[in-house]
Amino acid sequence: MKPTILFYITFSVSVFGFAQNNVATDTIRRTANIEHKSLGNEIEFKADAPELNQIAGAPKAFYTNFWEFGDGTFSKEAAPKKTYKNNGDYTVRLWATNNYDTGKPPTTRPKKIKVNNANEDYKDEASMDSALNLQRNREPIPNEDIVVVFSYKNTKSYTTNGKFFLFYNEAKFKADNFNLIETRAYHNEREINEDLVFSSKFDSDVYYASAEDDLLTLKTQQQDTTVRKNLPKTLDDAKFAYRNSSQLSFDNMKPNEERHVFYSLKTTKEMLKDTSAIISVRGVYVPDDSYDNHHVKDMEMEIVTSHDPNKMSSNASFLNYRLVRYKRPKFKIRFQNNGEGPARTIRLETDIPDMFDKSSIEVLDMYPKVKICPKYDVQYSCLDTTYTEKQAIFTFKNIYLPGSEQKNVKVYDSTKGFVKYRIKFSDDFHKKKTKSRTAIIFDKNDPIITNYSTTRFLPGISIGVKAGYNSFADLRNSESYFLGATISPYKSYRWYWQVELLNSLHSYDGNTTIEEGFVEGAAGFEFYQRTTTNSSYSNIDWEIPVLLRYNVNNYIGLGAGIVGTISVNEKQEQSIFIEQFEGQGPDAPVFNTINTNEELTESFTNFRKGFLVEATAGFARIGPSLGARYIFNIEDNYNYLQLYAIWKF
């Protein structure tokens, strides 16, 4: 009886403990629940989200919501009201994003609702100004999911059948940034199975300095959807620029009708970790299968580690220094008014590293949309740009940007703004990492400091050709010439590694040896003999130095490292002269002489190791230069001076 009671007590405690563990686990896991209630023909949705963990020193934390209603429509309002056209069952999804919060965004399970109060006469308001639009619910964070909304509109006066494409995972990055986990289409869109066209050479969408640019005048450039006519080339270009795509077709789209397709993308653990980098997806929309006319739009996104509306990012995170001279990196400064009232003046004090030319700044886009301020004072809304020694200052004047805590503001996107610009490199800039950030000042409030936006250069490869002369002071009649190649990072700024392979032809005379003594001849006859041996060498040597170099400036470089040398082919010639004397010593008459020659060849022998120091003068980073190197041999007296010329490409 007692064991049975003990068993039940143990079982009860285990179950209670397990339940307690579940409660603790559920408490740790942040979830946001969907709540809804009917109000006549409308359904009001609300998010029951967990408490926010405020980031110290940041503006007040808040949630932004993205709703997908299960009928092909969506909303970014905090608590939207939705009218359905048809009764039935719908799956509602919510993505709540925590801003200025230390935790991860909460997860939300889709919720099925039953609609009995539909209004068949209800018409959604047209919201698209163009035929194609791309948007997302939030910025991507590694190992989380985002939603990309592909919106397309029939701008024709007749019903159309067409197709559209979403391209993702840019080929310029080694690892994939996204996995497509789900596509939700609500108007019978069908997947296209045939392969994309891929025949012509990709015309890279990079930015070059234009001779027509007025570098002293700021200009705006619209970033709207572009209309193109050569569909095969567009698909060709996209296939080259992106590794993956989704391809759908549609039918019976009425004039002025708008449709939305929702793509759930899971960011990968291997995605680009640079949290100031810009990545993109591309949409291609073909409104009518009968024509090649189509629309193209790229959507840029900034990789983040936390959701902060005030951020600085750049597409210059990784640049090829060899090809960068005429490129113009793009930067984007995002901000959001989190106040209880509108902002009338917004000042962006942006760091400009020395490697960039501040006077070449060209504004590409902005929000609020305003004109560029003239040099004189005006009363209308405009964007002004001034410069200090280290900064460019963008100032929105006479604007109205509502605050996220302001009454009657339902759409958080209306409280956000940005400035996007591009800039030239200075005439003399070096291959080094730069960091810049922005102080954002709303009216007369304290500044909000953004993250650092970094600019890095890919290492690149520089191949060098090297030739010279080796001087061996301790060897007789030494002649040594070499030719070889070097490999190092392209045009490094200060420190860098360099590896070389040098092939040298080396000839020299060895030491003369003399051996003397009595030798017993035939019949016990003893005589004195002298043997003189002379050696000469003809070697083919491979020398492999590995050194760490430092560029003092553009013209002087220093280096030190280790070196290993092996004789790939060593040819030794010996001349042996034997003298035999009649008497008891070398002063006696010679009665016989013998002269012989021997040749000995060996391969891959005589390995030597040592260390070196060197200095170069000329063009230290790229181009021709002259150098002197001294090699200290560790094992024997084989030190030598190397004089050379090198040209790096």
C-alpha cells in the first residue's frame, strides 16, 4: 500500500512540475494573439501583444502591426476595421514588430474566423498610383521571417491575362539571404514552370559618375516603377543578378483592379551579417501576355539586428577597390517621428568620411517629398544641404511629419521619412574601412544617434612580377638571377600579407680542398701524395617567402617574414688534381700526376630556411617599385642580399 501511495505522490509532483515548466516556457516565449469583434458589417481587429522591454536611452518603445485578412487584402494599422465582401471562413495573420525593444518580435499563430456580416456592395478604395508596387512588413533580421507584398494593378481599359516574377537572393552575395517558405495568392494565380529566358549579357545596374551631373547642385531622382519593352533582356538581367525567383501567371483581371500576393521569406542563418548593408528583391510585372511591355521595380531593405526606425545604411558595405573609382555609393538615412505632435523641422547631421567628396552629394529620393532649397530663404517646404568639415547636414524645412503618438494617426508609415543620396569618392582615397552615422534632430529635441554605416573593401588579388639579382658575399664567383611572381591583397592601405614564388639560376665556386699524406703504392712502396679538389655549382632554386608588409605611404614599403629555399636541381662539377712525389714530402720531385673531372646531379635537395627584412621605394600599393631584401640563413653561413624590381597589377 505504501509503495502505491508513494507512486501517486511522485507522479503528482512530476505532473505539477512539468506543468510549471510549461508555464515558465510559455512565459518566456513572446506571443501576440489576434482579437476581433463584429461591429455591424465591419470586423475590428486588435493585437494582444506582450509588454515591451524598453531599450535604454532610445525613444519610447512601440509596436507596428501588419495584418493579412485572408481575402487578399492587408493593413498596417494598429487596430484596423475590415469589411468582407463574402461570408465564409478566413485565415487572418498578424506580424507584430517591436520597435526600440530589446527582445525578438513576438510570434503569432494564424487565426481562422467565420464571417456572417459580409457586404457584397463594399468596394475597396484604390490605393496604387502605379501598376506595380513592392512592400514589406519590416526590415529583415537574420533567422527570422518577413512578408513581401507583390501588388499589381490593371491599368488597361480591358480585361487582361499576364504574369509576374519575384527575384530574390542576389548573386553578388555568397550565401542566400532568404528561403521562400510560402506563397499566398487569392485570385487563382498559378505557378509558371518553364525556365526563364537567359541569353544576353547582363548589363550591371551600378552607379557611375555622369559627365552631365552638376556636382554642385543637388537634384532629386524618382525611384518609381520603370516601364520597359524588352522582356527577354529584363528576365536575362534579373536571372544574372538573382539566384532564385517565383513565377506566377494570372487571368481575367478587370480594368483598374488591384491584386496582392504575399510571400513569406525566412531569413537564413548564413545571410549577410553586416547590419548596415542594403539588400534587394526585384519584381517584374507583365500586365498583358500579348505584349512584351512590362514593369520593373527593385525594393531595397536594410539588414538589422533590432527594429529601430532611425537607421543609416549603405550599398557600399563591400566594394571592389579595383573597380570602384567611378562608382558612386548610395546611402540612406531613415527616421521616424515618435512624438505626440508633428515635426516642422528635421535636421540630419551625417558624418562624411574623408574618402568621399562632400560637394558631389546628389539626393536621389526623400520623404517627405519636397523641393531642394535654393540659396535664398523661402517659405515653402524644401530640403537644404550644408557642409561642415566632417559632415553633411540635411535639413527638412517647413514640413509636417506627424508623430506616432499623435491623436488620429493610424498609419505608422506616415510618421516615417528618409533621405537617400549618393556620393563620389575623393580624388585621393585609400583602401580602408570607414564608419559614419547620423544625428537626427526633430525640431528642438535632443538628437537621436543612428547606428554606424560601414564601408568595406573586398580584399581583391594583386599579382606581381618580380625580377632581380642575389648577392652572396660569402661565395666565390657567385652569380644569381631570379624571376618570380607575388600574390597579395589588391592595393592594401597599411598592413597586408604577401606570398612569393621565385625561380633563380645560381652558379658559384665551392671551396678548394687539399689533402696531403703518404700513400702506400704497389709492392709496399710508399710515397707522398697531394689531392686538390675544386668544385663549382649550377643550381635551379625555388624560393618561397611569406612576409608581412607595411605601406608607410604611397611610395615607401617595409616588410619582414620567413623564407624557405630548396634546390630543385643541383649540378656539382668537381675537378680533382693528384700529385705524387718521389721523396718524403711535397718538396720532392713529382713523378706522376692524375687529372680527373666528376659531375654529380641531385634534385630537390639542400632545403634551407631563414628570415628576411626588406624595404621598397616606388609605387608601394600598385605599380612598379625597386626593393632591397636581406635574407638571414638559420643553419649555415648562407646570408645574401637581394636587389629587385617588382610591378604589381
